[in-house]
Amino acid sequence: MPDPIFLYNDPHPVHEKMATRIDAEFVECSKGSVLDRLQAGVSHDFGDRPVLIEGGVPLLETGFLGRFGNSGPIIELAADGTLIDIQTPLQGRPYHERIAHIFGEHEVDATITVSDYIAAYARKYDRPVQVIHPFVEENRFENLSAQQPGGDGETILCVGKYRHKNGQDVLKDAMSHISGSAVAHFVGPDTENIEEGENIEAHGYVELDQFYGLMDRADLMVYPARVGAYPVAVLEAMVAATPVLTSPYVGNADIVRSLHPNFITRPEPRTVADHIEWAMERDLSKYGRQAREIGMGFEEERHLSDFENRFNKVLSELT
């Protein structure tokens, strides 16, 4: 098989490692105007090399590549809400982006999704579909798995880019309905823009040592996302023996629900507040130990190998 192309835009580090595993050449997609993306797609001459794309941003260029450029099979790593938004429009997603994604999807030959949740949408297209799961990177896995269950009794952690889909606004509003001394700590790019208050601390992007420290203090991870393919932040918390409260609209809701159904909540402030108060009244170290048992299954090598095997399988189905 010729070495693949990875047509990317700001990929998650886990997805970068997947692309590296299959010896892909990294090619950054255009983020300019429609004309810029047309020119980029038309100009690609990849021969018979398969192309792996990730997320919605490369899709418009992919559409032009498939129609007017030159490449082998185009395989989509479906790791965000793009396929959901095409079929069930999500609040806050621009209409013109949805049209661009619809256009690009018609040139995709196969899909590798990161959850059964996203796979249900991928299977509505007539093409091969494989399901893989993300993992916790090796260095993070080692540090987080060494942490002890139980936090400091008052730390709630929310990790992720500050985006509407991730629901930080839901947790922020929920905290106004919670009594006691619990404090919500927001970590991730752009979370420094969250207005702080008596029980709200916004850290923005943090270095790993600070991230490990906050995770060690946390009694509960709250991830009230409106949509999420298979959030790695949820897996990291479970490896760290920190129970997770999340929504039914994320791909790993099933493993969270297996700890207790009350760890799943609708992404609405008062409902989230009720579930947080329920959780903070429980022995979270017990649930943390159970969470770790699940989280330990998400180590790097096992899932990189699975990705490589499934990538090769879809290629064999297309040739």
C-alpha cells in the first residue's frame, strides 16, 4: 500500500498518533475562502495514495479533491459532530458550513468512527464503516493511573475547549443552583474567557503538571456536552479514578452510565445541578475505583493497533 496522506486541521494529539501509526504524510488543509479550497483540492495530485481526513474543516477541500483532483480512496476519521449536524442540525452550527460538509461527504469512500453513536449516522451512507475508540496517551496514562481515588471534597473539573457544543455554559449556570463549597474549575483553550465567580475558576490552557494537580484534587469531572463523539477528557478522568458526570449525547455515555445511571444528565443547568448534588453526597472514591477499572482499557498501544487494523480493513474493502 502506498503511504497515506493525512489531510488535517488542528487534529487532536490522539488522532495525530493514529495518522503516524499508518505512516501518513501530514498535509494541512486550506482554511481560506471557497475559491482557496477549490484551488487546493484541484491542485492535489496524490496518485493512488489513500487520503485520511479528520473532522469537518477539510471536507470542502475533500469534495473538490474527489471531483477534480487525484488521489486514492478518501477515508474519513469521524471524530466530531459533523455527521450528526448534517442529518440533525445542531444549534449554533452555521448553515453554510453544513452545506460544505454535505458537499464533501459525497466524495468520502469509507468512514472510521470513534464511537457507535457516530457510526449510526455514518451507516446512512452507502460505504464501509469501522468503529474504533480513542485512547489516553501513554505519558498521561502513566501519570493519571498513579493518582489515588477521591479528591479534596470541593473540586469539580471541566476539561475541554470553550465551545458551545462542550457545554461549559451549562455547568457555569448550574453552579448558581448548588449550595455548599464546591468550586467548578474550567481547563482548556479559551476557557480563560469564562467569567469567574465565587464558585467558578477559569484556568485556560494549562501545562501538564497543573492539569495533573487539578485532576488529583477533583472529586468529579463534569462534561455536560451537547454533542461529543468520544471525548478523551472523559477517558482521562476515568483513568485518574475520577467519576464523570456527562450527557447522553457523547459517544462514551454508555461506559459512564455503567457506574450509575445518575452520572448521565441532560445538558440543562438545573438538571446538571441536581445530579452534581446527588454525586457530591455519595462516596465518589468508590465510583472512582470502578471508573479506573474501565479506564485502564484505553491504553495507547492497544488502540493504535486496532486503528491500524481497521484502516487496512476498509482499504481492502475498497480495492
